[in-house]
Amino acid sequence: DGRGGLGAFNKAQYDALAAHMQEEPMRDANAWCASLMDRDALVAVRVLEVREAYSRLDFEWDQLQRLTREGIETTNKEIMRAHASRQFTSTLEGDDDAGVNAPRGE
């Protein structure tokens, strides 16, 4: 039949999943799955089973940790640069409040 391991393919469930993926943005995976449960409970249960199995067996924790560290380092630098830029601009403009958040004793 040309479907390989998809012998149990169910067109109605596929259509329900495909429509849900197109119509519902996945900003929050849990809310997305809950709304899928309202549309087609069997498809939603399968998605829940697969994501749980994936998290246990195939999830790339090392890559997640690396990406998280990189994101935190990048964001921290951006926050510090923005603060330094504001402080520098305030100092140049003669703003008396420029050192309000500066560490004490320095």
C-alpha cells in the first residue's frame, strides 16, 4: 500500500490533527493539547502518549541545556549593555539620577 509502517493510518484522525495544527497556534503546548482533546480525544491521547515517550527516550537534554545556557548568556549581556548604555546617556545628559542604581561603596 506504499505507507510503510503507517498501516494503522486513520484518515479522519489525521484530518483532525492536521486541521488543529493549522487552526490553533501552539504558543502553550499544554493548552494546545487540551483544545485538541475537545476536538478529537483519541488523537489527543496519542499525542500525549508520544510526547511523554519522547521526553523519556529521545529528548536531547544536553542540547537543551546548551541552548538554555547560550540564551541566558546572550540575554544577560543584552540586559547589561542596555543598562550601561542608559547609564552612559544619563551621565552625558547630566541626569542627577544616573547613579541611583549603582552599587554602594564604589
